[in-house]
Amino acid sequence: MPSVAASVAQVPRSRIRELAEIAMSIDGVLRLYFGESNLPTPDYIKQAAIRAMNEGFTFYTENAGLPSTRRAIAAHYRKLHGVEIDPATEIIVTASGVQALNLGIRCALDPGDEAIALTPAWPNGSANAMLSNAAVHEIPHPLCGNRYRVDFDALERAVTSRTRLLIYTSPSNPLGWVATDEEQQGLLEFVRRHDLWLLADEVYDRLYYSGSRLGEPVPSILRKATRADSVMVVHSFSKSYCMTGWRLGFLIARRDLAAKATQTNEFVVSHAPSFTQKAGETALAEGEGELLRMLERLKENRELCLEALGGIAGVTVPKPDGAFYVFPRIDGLTDSFAFCRRLLEETRVGLAPGVAFGTGGEGSVRICYAAERSILEPALERVARFLRAGG
Ligand SMILES: Cc1ncc(COP(=O)(O)O)c(C=O)c1O
């Protein structure tokens, strides 16, 4: 009997999913383990999808996505970042951010290559590199005072003759870390010096609390990169527009990689769903008001988390600048999965275990604060009580 391919057998299980599956079998759980809120997609986006279906957007589209959707993305980037991206050659609309990760990584790595990932990070970047039969070196962000940093010395030490790709996420899931201008420049110079691809996961770019005003995006790496740089950016509609279930994202990349990713897409999903792409156009065009309201709510929720967990002995909660997570570090914690499981069974609160986020993640738990107050407040109370009682 043939066995499952060894390359797939070695792909690890997502430990966030593992915890979630236990939680889903229990009634009445306050769910803060996934990166989404309990709020539905705004109505104007749902209506746009219905309109698109009625207008006939139910057929196959181009592998790179509808030209109108790519033009809308390019216009959005011009407005937000002052960057010109060619919709015909540098954008691929994908069926989710994770599919953009998959395509980008697939096109950058050969079997036996090596990738470097800055961690703790959402595990799907490293897992996709492993799916490409590459080895991954995870380099943790050191915590200096109250801020995470990039360990450039460790990056230099991790490079070998097989290294082809560096993956980083800013704003970070789970840390909320946002790369500074100097850190972005340093990462770009690092990949230029070592001839690597740079994959910047910017899916949380709009969820930023330290700009000059709420709504200002985290500056994209594309503001610094030239069109000839080996840089790609992964994006998603999931977080900014509450569209997690729709599966819509995009990849921006240098044109040679973008051309191959477009062809490759044919054999993966062919393209993102047609009416979903049209709904995404509406989200980009009309979404600012709703986004701002969400950001105000998220910023208050972030404060609530910091207050609820801040004073607990043995718990360190670095203040995140972006995304919608806090990642408290708990002194003496060596098995965050067991901790989350106990918390779930004893208090009916579901968090994501830090171990799920790779090197540097163990010893912490991730709390997603995107949920409504009616869920977040009691959940935080229970977590704080559990921690005070010694976990
Ligand atoms: C860092 C990061 N990148 C990409 C994604 C992918 O989002 P989606 O596949 O829902 O578009 C997520 C989702 O949690 C994420 O946290």
C-alpha cells in the first residue's frame, strides 16, 4: 500500500487548529483563538457580492484575477502608499492571504533550499516553506525592554549557500510588532546583500495604532523597494474588512515571479471566486468609514487587554503597535498548549498557545482582541483570575 508522501508527512499540524478543534467540541466557549472577530462582514460588502452574482460574475476569470480588481488594488496602493504597481504584471489576486503565501513561497523555493522566518509568527509561512520541501530557520525577535526587535546578527549567522528566502510579518501575528523604518531598510539591505527573496506579510497593515492618526497604514516595504528588488508582499481582505470566510487576498511581486505565480495558480485554484473579487473592489472603494470605526473599537480593546493583564505578577504584556493580538509572556510556563487546554476546560475561554508560533513562542499565549466587548470582557476576567490563581 503506498504511504503518504514523506514531504507531506513532515508538515506539522497547526497547534492553533488543534486547540480550536478541542474548543469546538465544547459548548459555550468564549473563542479568542482565531485571528478574527465575531462581527459579520459589513452589509455593503455582502450586497456587492450579491450584485456581482446577479450581474453575471459567476464565470471563470483570469488566473491573476479580474483586471478591474487588480486595477482597484493598484489604485488603493497608490492612495495609501504613493507606490505605483502595474496591475497587468505585478499583482495576482488570490483565494486568501494564505494562498498568496503558498504561491509566493512555491515560486521562490526549490526542494533542498532554505528559508529564514522571523518568529514568533503565524505558522503558515514556515509550513508553506516546508511544503516546498525547503528547510526553515526560525530567528526569534528578541524583546528589548517593551519592544521586539530584529536580531540582525542572528540573521547573518543563519544564512547558508542554500538560503533563498526571508519571511517576516509586520504588523506581526502574534506579537503586534511593527518593523521600524530602519528595520525595514535593514531587512531590504540584508536580502540584497545575500541575494535572497524577501516576503513581507503585510496583511495587518491597516490595523495600526501608532501612526500619526488612526487609519494610517503601516508603510509598506514597497515604498522602499525598487521594482527590480526580489520582494513580494502578501495581502488579505480578511482582517481589514471582516472577510475571513470569503478567502480573498493578493500577492504583489516582481514581474518574473508574478508571471510564474499566475501560471501556477491555474493548477492550484485557477483564480479567486469571481463575485468575491468584485466584493473586494467595493471593500477597497467604500471601506474606510467602517474600517475607522473598527480601529477605534480595536484600540479600546487593546487598552482593555493591557489593563486586565498588566498588573498580574509574573505576566509581561508588551504593548503591540499593530494587528489585534496581545501575546503575554507567563513566567515559568513551559507547555503553553497544556496551559491553554486547562484554561479552556476550567474556564471555557479559548486562546492560542504560544508554541504554535514557532521559535520564541513557547511560554506565551495569544489573545485575539477583535471580539465584541460582551465576549472579550468576561474572557479577560476569567483569564486574569486563572493567572492570578497560578494558572
Ligand atoms: C500573518 C498572517 N498572514 C496571512 C494570514 C492569512 O489570512 P487569510 O488566509 O484569511 O487571507 C493570516 C491570517 O490569520 C495571518 O495572521
